Amino acid sequence: MLTKITVADYMSKRLVTLAKDTDVVDAVNKLLDHKITSAPVVDQLGHLLGMFSEKDVMSIVLEAAYNQSMSGKVGDYMTTEIMSVDADSSIVDLAEKFQQSSIRSYPVFQDNELVGIVSRTDVLRALASNN
């Protein structure tokens, strides 16, 4: 039954993270290499500072079109207004949250600690494996 499945059951626990001083070209390549749409930006202690996503990359592309070069640091483009979910949340509640937002993935917290990331694809996997 889908209502008993939690975010923790389907989230990605192997986080691909970035630092705010990572060069944007390197960050874009990391997203592409790992076939992910966003990555948490963390400090040296692993605390979440922001998210760097495909949408943020669009700002870089537009700026590069005008400046004829792509440069900058992740911290200059990352989204700092973070919406997150709790690891114990129901996958159904998460599906509703996705439906009401254009966000494609959320950082997942448990006891105020970043423990994973969950995407729309993870919700699809939950649905497919429980039918």
C-alpha cells in the first residue's frame, strides 16, 4: 500500500554534492556525469547551503550567451531558498508536493541532518514496484 511507503524507502542515499566555490563548468559536468538534475551544495561539515539544479544552469547559459564565456562559482547561481522533505514522510505526500511545485527533487532530512535526495523518478519507482 503506497500510503505506508516513506521517502526514506526510495530516496538516493549516495549524495553527489557540490561546494559553493566549485566552478560552474565543473558542476555542470558533474550533474551530467552522474545523470542527475540537481545536487546539494554543502559546507565542509556537510550542512546544506543550497541546491544547484538544471534550472540554475539555464541562468549560466543565458549569461554566457551575452558574455561569450561561461564562468562563475556554484555559490553565485545556486538556489538558497530550500524546500526539503522529511525522511519519514509518506511517498503519497511527496507526490502531492511534486504535483504542486515545479521542483524536480528535494533534499531529505532526518533529525536535522541531510540524509538523501528524492526525485520525481523515485516516486515513479515506488509506484511501479508497488503495483
